[in-house]
Amino acid sequence: MRFFLIEFFIRRSDGIKDRFGAVEGNDMFTISVAGLNIGIEHRFNYILRECGPYLTEKEPDFRVFTTPEKVIAEQRDFGERRSRAESICLQREIAERLPAYDAFVFHAAILKIDGRAYAFTAPSGTGKTTHILQYLERFGDRVTVLNGDKPILRRTDGEFYAYGTPWNGKERLGANTSAPLCGICFLERGEQNEIDELDGQSALPRMMRQIYLPQDARNCLRMLELLDALLARTPLYLMHCDPTPNAAEVSFRKMCRE
């Protein structure tokens, strides 16, 4: 596994340079997420409203900011309102810094089931939100949606934990909580529900499509090392599923061993 990751880094690192130059924002607030205090400099209040449940008065471990040029480019390329475009740029800056703290943003929906976290990831539109809603309907209070779109995974004492973040998808499914990560399931559409275990090498290309790879060379390498450790120690699954409620039952029995 490590060979494939380092080879990827060598190809990726050509032309990468450090990009942590500072540009002052107008205001700053701090959020506490994944055991980190992150200062966010901003010009619009959109991101402040997003982050409400995560605000803290503690001193930040690091600060992020963006530039008007980046915000305008985001707005132009993706048609977002400027306030929303600023939030996206700032989220990207956070993702850029997290690997230095053994953490990264993961595009996935994560359920907390009986105190343990299980991640379901897939390309947008595949049906991961449908799948987690089926869990809520089937298992009720046993299940909490930790995050519906962009949780953070962080390694602590050799173990990976999943954390809620303010950025939890258009359905706003999430909670300011955490749990040890006990499985990752890659979802694909299928005519019937079936789930199998997946090895790390097979999971790697699927995983690479669901993470942000930093532009900074040092953090890029740290990110790949984290990914190598994650795939080596976390149970991995590939599920083909249909949109029926039985899909949740099938994945639950396999992943939770019940």
C-alpha cells in the first residue's frame, strides 16, 4: 500500500510549493472541531452562521483566511453567492492545514451506532443520504447522524476517530460529537443489496476521490501517510445497493457484526 501512495506523491509533488501566505480578513471567530481550535478570518457572516454550534472563546491552534481573488474565482467558476463562495474557500484552507494535526476532511456520511462510527461514501448522487435515512427509519434512537457530508477523521494514539463539523450537507444532518471509526463502506448502485469486504489497495482509488489532497508538499505527504494508516487498520467494504429499506439492514449486519 505504501508504495502506491508514495508513488502518487512523487507524481503529485512536481511543482507543489508552500502556500501559507497571510492576507488579513475583517473579522475573526474560533471554532472547536476535532479537538482543534481553528480561527477563521472572514468578510461575510454566512460562515459565522454555519459554525454557530462550534463557536468557542479558546485561543486558536491555527488560523485560516482567504483572499478576495480566490472568492471571486470560486464564485465565477461555480456560480455561488459571494458569501457562500467565501465559506467554500475557507473550508478548503482548513482542509489544507489539517494533516499537520493528523486529521483530514472526508467526503462521506457518518453514522454513530451504539457509540461507534461507520462511514458511507460515494460520488454525489449515488444515494448515501438515502442510505443513512434508511438507518434512521430502521434503527431509530440507536443511530445518530454524526455528519452527512464533510466530517473530519483524526488519528489519536494510533486510532482514528470521526468528528462532526459545521459542513454537513444540504439536508443539515449532523451533530457536534465524535466516535471511534469502525468501518468505511463504499456505496455503488445495484439491482440487489450485497456487501463484501474490500482490501486497502482496491479501496485506495475510491478513497482518493473523496478526500482533499493539500497543495502544500509537506501536508500532502502527511495526508498520504494518514491515508495509508487508515486503510491498513480500518475495516473496508464495498456495497451494491438499491433504494429499498432492506439496504440498511444488509449493511448493518455485515459492518456491525449483528
